[in-house]
Amino acid sequence: MRITGRCERYGRKLLTEVREYFGKQTHQFITTEEFAEYSGIKEEDIKHYLE
């Protein structure tokens, strides 16, 4: 199940946007905390989808 409800391509685009927002390079990872801050989704909910 996808947390955003969108396709994989959208997910990759979203990760690129998050990296740009936090000033990260393409090889750097995004943390759940950063994704939660950017998306407005609770970090606990994100971690649930990652289990």
C-alpha cells in the first residue's frame, strides 16, 4: 500500500522535491522526520507504512 495513494513515479518526484526543500544531494537519504515535516503526515503514520 502506498502512503500517498499515488503511483511510484509520483513518489520519486516527491522524494526529489523533499531533497530540494532540505538542500540535500541526490545520493542523500530522506528521514521519516523530514518527510513528515514536508508532507504534514504524522511520523508515526509514516513508520507504520514502512514496517
